[in-house]
Amino acid sequence: MGDISGNPIWMDQARQWARLGPPLRPSREDVDLVESQVAHWQQRNPGRSLRALLLGVTPELATLRWPEGTSLLAVDRSEGMIATVWPKQGTPEGASVACSDWRALPLDKATIDIVVGDGAVNALANSEAYAPFTRELHRVLAPGGLVHLRTFVAPTERESLDAIAADLDAGKIRSFHALKWRIAMALPTNIARGTALDEVWRAWRSMCPDEDALAALLACDRGTVDTIHTYRGSTATYTFPTHTELRAAFDGLFVERSIVTPSYELGERCPSIVFEAR
């Protein structure tokens, strides 16, 4: 995930990046979907070099099988994420990274063919940031340009924390990261306000007071469970739009072209969505 808030939470996220996994980080299945969109663009534009923008510094996307000659720029607001997570090799020749706000990209108008991002919308602090974000993407995209985003979408009907706890006790939750996201999406908030990470931590702590028992139940190590402690006391907020709210944010400037749901746990809430610039 990238950063648009400049909050210190991203320094902590950078330090523990290797311990994160799906659904928080993209799987090979998610990367394959991006590569298929890139291949489709190539087929539609034979002989042209691809100009790509990566929102954030997600290694799996920075190092995917980009076509030869691709010009790749990654933009992230966090110097810590750039220094720690941006891959030192495996990116297209000449790829660069810039520290900037996604609502004020260091790019001229219509100079990008495809934008890719993982959890980018969710990194926006509240829904007020949605419109300037989508307008800026539209500004830098060439006509017909694509936006491929894996986004964490909330269910239309909010589930209860009690239901999550029951599923956890029944062994129906297998991934600690899926547990974190289910708790986050169950909190009584909305995209206008954003979901404070400290609230997620407090709800988790109330549900799971014994960390060793939780690690044993989920068959993961304590280090993985400890990743949630970066949320404690954090004023940073995420947003978890429903699919309808996400579509509304892009409506008018973009057309939704496809949506694909991955097969891993909680994949139904982590679709890869492709928008085309009008």
C-alpha cells in the first residue's frame, strides 16, 4: 500500500513489510491480473512503449513482467516506504521513484498510459480526498488510459464484531491479516470520517487478549501477530468504501471495465478493478 497521509504509521509499516501477506499484500494471482492488463494494452498499442505510474512502492507491482521499454514512475508520500520497500532490482530499466502526494503528481497532463496501485484508495484518509485523487489520475492519463487498482471494499451490510469473534473461535478465519481487515471493516464508521487505526487495535485487543493463543489458533508466529501493534495509538485513518461508493468516486471521469475477485481468504473484499479514462 502507498501513502497519502504522511503519517508516521508508514515508517512502522515499512519496517515490518516482510511479515505482511495476502490480503494485505498482493498475491501472485493479483500480479497476474495486472500483467494481463499490461499485455492487453500492448495488443491494442503495438510498437508503443508503455508509460506506467505506480501508486506506492509495492514490490510485487514494481517488479512484475513489464514490457521492454516501459517507463515506470512510482510515487509515494513516505520517505520511509521508499527507502525500505522500493526494490533495489527487478524494476524496468530507468524506473524511478518520487516522494509526492497523489493529488499533486509530478507529471504533465496525458503522459501516462496505465496507473496501477494496491490499496491506494484505502490509504486515503477520508472521502474528501477521493475527488482530487481521481481528478489527478484523470489529468495525467492519456485518452483511454487505464487505472488498475486492487481495493479493499467493505460489504454492503456491515458484519458485527461478535460474528467475527464467533468465526475465529470456530476456526473459520485462517489468516491474521484477514482477521485485521474484517475487524477494521466492522467498526462503526464511514468513509467520510475514515477508520482510525487505533480503533482497529482496540477492537482487536478486546477480541484477542491472549496473543500466544491467537498465534496458535491461526498457526502463525508471534511476529505476525505483533504487526498490529503499529496501529496502537495511531491517528492515521484508512477508508473502506463499498463497491458502490468506489464506483461513485470514479464515475464521470472513468468507465469501469472489469472487476476480478481473487481466490484467497477475504478475496471477495479485495477485487482488482479496472477503470478506463473517458
